[in-house]
Amino acid sequence: MNLEQLTARFFELVAPDLPNSWEVEDAVEHLVNEPAVDAILAQVPVIWPVSNSLCYNYLGQVTQALTCIEQAELSAWVNETLDHYEVGGLRAAQQFMTDVERNYVCHLRGESGARLQEIQGWMLPYIQGLSGADLELAPARTVYTDTRTIYLPHELNELPAREDNILLYKLIVAYQWAFCQMRTFFPAPLPESRGQAEKYLQHFFDSFPDPVLVGRLYHGLETLRAGFFLHRELPGLMRATERIRRILHASLSPDQSKGLLAELDRACCLPVQDAAETTIRLKDVVKELGRVNASAQDSLRLSRLLYEPTAREEEDYISPPLIFQGELHLTGVYTAREQQGKIISDTFVEALSLHLLHLPEARERVESGREKEEGGSEAVGDRIIVLDRRPAEPKEDAKETFYLRIGNESSELPDDLQEMARALDLFDMKPERFVTSAVGRAGHSMADGPGGGPDADGKAVVHAQSYDEWDYRRNGFRKNWCMLSEQEIVPVRSNFVPVTLARYHGRIVRLRHQFEMMRNQERFLRRRRDGDDIDLDALVESLADTKAGLPPSDRLFIRLQRDERDIAVLFLVDMSNSTEGWVGTAIKESLVLLCEAMETLGDRYGVYGFSGMRRLRCEVFHIKHLDEMYTEEVRQRIGAIAPREYTRMAPAIRHMTSLFQTVDARIRLLITLSDGKPEDYDDYKGEYAIEDTRHALLEARSAGIHPFCITIDQHAHDYMAHMYGRDNYIFIDDVNKLPAKMPEVYRVLTT
């Protein structure tokens, strides 16, 4: 192709976008007469929607890349590039593309580098087992932790062997965990210091002329202390990584810096038994931090002591931190601590208020206090509810105990509340401060009655979960792309369900009767030793064997076997704004009919709604859990179903698949009630949305789940057959048709 043809072809591939023609000509000029131009341009529609700048970078680098890889591998290389872009941005993707041999080809051969994506599956349970908490792992450009998440490089190429880089990942994670365990970020203040306790470390750094230098010094001392801590707690890991740490030690050039920080770095890389022997000036420091009872406060004191000589020696140079040491990100630490403290305090208030409502004497005082409040009077002194604590006994593993005192009566808090109260203490949040809020919450719960609860928009009941998203253009996933939260629907007292039951009374009776017929499965078992009738085929074979001189079989009977059903069904209800009007009403009416029929059948079933706005706010709404009874409250939740936002269906399907992982059933069904059109506010629409939804359904099938869709709309759509498969959906434009179609469909699905 000549330049004019290349430019025209590029504009066709990125339509309807209209980039600057001079930029396009500059990007494709070197591809004139390139033999692989068709394969190169085939990747433009994959990259352009993600990043225009990255697409231009790709065109500039691709001919060099083709000297290392075949044309057939170009698509996989582009997918890897996009993975780097989504994790680390444009710069990370550019760095990945610049050295194809090192960053891609070597990895394909299993050489050198290790990737977080590959080790995260087993590393996450490892660190969560160590911490006993929900520590998470996430990719970042540098190593650090905010005490809730450990951030690691997307890829490690520090060492020649891939196995060593994997072990280095494990060492990094162990050190970041150690910083959390040793309270590196929350040391006890020095006796002579003053400042805010929760952000004391930052105040300590800011009190010096060079906060960066003292921060680096303190972090180095804590890294040294962490080495001793890990030697005691994880001796096997420290033995396994000794060779790696010696390699890292050798890479620290003695001429690079001869200051105290450099000596400290070298000491941190060595085994604990060798650390004191390598640095004369820090010998006493190593000895002090190696004590079992050494604390972060000791590192503070030593930082103050060593600051002046370090400042004189280092001048303007501060070495970068060790790879396993990482960086101090105190802003992130304090933000995470604040968020976690709020979660714990809110949970404590909620749990304590529920506990109060179960205590008769507390209910009396809460109700009395509420009446006084409504009357404008103050609470009476003898009705005060107080949280007391009893110090821990002087023995190993003894813990402080919390008591609830109501008037003159005291009772020990339940174990879960005890743990939450101790957790609040760790966050420097006195649990006694939250008793008033808990009493108020309990009073409001009594005032609201059974209809009280979360606000009208629903309330999240689990933390947001991340799910991948399938990008058909690159034939690969966008990792951890969507964030989904599970929320509650607030029950609404309405006449929707009673009116629906009355309107479709005859059809409900018919549905119940038809589903009743399916309650027990019946099948004939042939060639039994005993049974209800003679198996004629087996009898003929037995007579033939006798005539032939062979021993005849005694399995000559048929038995009618009635099997108990072992079926679990999740109904997924479309709550997007595209269902507003008669479609939404029809979906709710169909759901009522199905629930009534399912109660007759006895199969386990759950009901969830879904909606959302963009990839970071996908939502699933709990209506009925799988083992929850079909109560009046569930009917009220069905009545509260209403159109919300958009239809990003795939994350909801993937969430249902994850819920099914803990369900033990012979047959697992996922039945979606929708108008069938996946779409979101951003670019999630058209073929992209359909292919992502289709892939989510394929993932469900591979997990042993049978997806099916009840499509409620006035017009059938071709894309439904493409997403679900030809026989895996039914089209309904009138709720009256549901009773006629559903029993046979359900019978086929559950056979």
C-alpha cells in the first residue's frame, strides 16, 4: 500500500472517529510497502478504542516487534500491551513495547520475569492465612502497603531466574505484612513528643528539617527490625530467600554511597546472624532492634539519634528503597485506617443496637428514653446504659473483657462484640463513645417497626467485588475491570403482589398443578433382580443364553424409581431503566407467578435484581436468598422492584456464577428475566456488550450452570440466540402466555 491508501485504510478502521490526518500520515508512513501491513493494521481497532496515543505508539514499535515475533503472535503481544496499559497506564505500556525480547519473548519461553497475575492465585491465600485478615494484593508501579492492600509490581525482572523472581514476590509480601504486624505505621509516641496520636508518625517526620531523610532512615530501621521479626516468625522463608538477599546485597555498590543509609540497606539484605558483623557503626543498632521486645518506638528513638550524622553524610543523595522494603505511603495508610475504622465503628454500633433490642431491660430503657426524647425531657440517670471494661488477667493470651451495665445490672458482651470492641481500641477509637449511638439506633429501630431499614436506594451488604470483562476485539479479558456490590432492596408495603395474585388466579392454579406433576422424577430402571414388572428384553436375552448353553442372568425385572429432586435455581431480574413501563410490570408479574409455582415444586430458588452505572458501579440487589423462605417480606421486596439505571448484564451473571460455587445441587439453573438488551452509559453497547455477556454465559456453562433467559418484549431480537444459544431462551410479549410456556421449559431444563 502507498501512503494515501494506508491513511484511508486507517480512517476506515477507526471510524466514526476523525483523527488529525497529519498524525495518521506520520504514524503509518514507515509502513509503506511493509509485507505484514494487513496483520499490523488488523490490531488498530483493538487498540484505538482503549487509547489513541497507545495506538500511535504501537504503529511506531510494531515493525521492530516483528523482528522478534511471528505475525501470528501479534495479537497476543497486543493483548499483553493492553494489560500493562490498564494496570500502569500509557507509560507502562510504552515500556513494555520497547523491549519485545526481554518483556515478551523471554516470558513465553518461561525465562526470567514473573508476573503478579500468575502468582496471585496462590499468593493471596498465603498472605491472608498469615495475617488472619482480608489483606488484598493489587498491581502498582512501586511496592508499598496501606495496611489493607499490598501493592506489587505488575512484573518482576530483578533476578535472572524466573523461580527467583517468584520467590522475591513472596519475600516482598512477607516484609509488607511484617510492617503491618509490627505497627510500623502506628508507633507509640516518644515520651517527649506531642502531636495527634493517629497521625503521629507524619508529625514526627515533619518535625525535622528534612522529613524525607528521617522517613527513609526510620523505614530502614524498621526494615532491619522486620528481618529479625521474619526470622522468628517465618524461618523457612528467610532460609529459602537467603541466596536472593545476598544477590541483592551484591548489587549495592560500596562506592554508590558510604553513608549510614547505605550501610543500613546492606545490613537489611544480609541474614540476621551476619548483619551486625558487616557494619561497625551500626553494630549497637542491629543488636537493639534484634531484641524480641524491640518496638517501632525504638526505631523512632534511633532515627532521632542518627538523623544528624546521616544528614551530614548523605548530603543531597538518598538511595532508592530496597525492592522488598518498598516505600512509605502514609497518606494511603491513614486513609485506609480511617475507612476501616468507620466500617468497624458502624458495624459495632449496628451489632450493639441489635444486642440491646434482645435484652428486655435494655428495651425498656431504650423505649423510655425515646418517649422522653419525644416529650422534650432529659434521660433519667438510673436508666443510663454504660459500657465497662475489665483489664486482662496477668496470664498469657488473656484479653480485656467488656461488660454492658444497664442500671445496676451487668452482663458480658457476646464474643463478636468483644472482638469488635478490642478492634476499636486498636484504632484508638474508644468503644465507650459509641454506646449513645447504639442506643439511638435501637430506639429508631423500635420506632420504625418492621418496615424500618436502609434508605430508599438500598444499602450495600457486602464489599464491592471485582470481575473481569471480555473484550472480543482483543480476544482477551480486561482484568478486574468491573466493580460490583450486592445491595438490599427495601421492602415496600404495596398491593402489587395481592393484585397480581388476584388478576392471574386461574393461571396460577394451573401453574401450580403443572409444577406439582414434576415434584418427583420417575424413571424405569431396567435389568433389576427385583421389580414391578418383567423386563422383556432381558428375558429374551436370558432365554437365548440358556439355549446357547450359557448361564442365564437373573436380572429380569423393571423397577419404577422415584428420585428426589436436587435442583437449585437463581432468578436474575433486569432492573435497568429500559424495563420502565409495561416491560417492568410484566417482569414483576412473571416473577410473582414463578415464585408461587416454585413454592409448589419445592426446588431451592433465589431471586436477585441487577442494574448499574458504568463499570465501577455495577449493582446486584438481594430479593430472596437461595435458602430463604418465601415470606411476606420477600413479596414486599418484589413489589419494590423498580427501574434504576443501565443493563451491564455480564458482571451480574459472573456474580451469580460465583454464588453458585458454594451450592451443592445436581442441576443448577440461572434464569434471567429481561428485555434482553445489554447496555451501559459508557461505551458498553452494541457488539462489545453482547460478546461480553455471551462470554459470561459461557463461563457459567463451564462451571456446570445452565443459563436460560425469559425475554419479555414486544419484538424478538436476533442477538438473544447468539448470546444464550438457540434453545436457551423464550420470547414472551404477554404475561398471559407464561403459564403455557414455562412448565414445559422448566421440565426440559431440569431433566
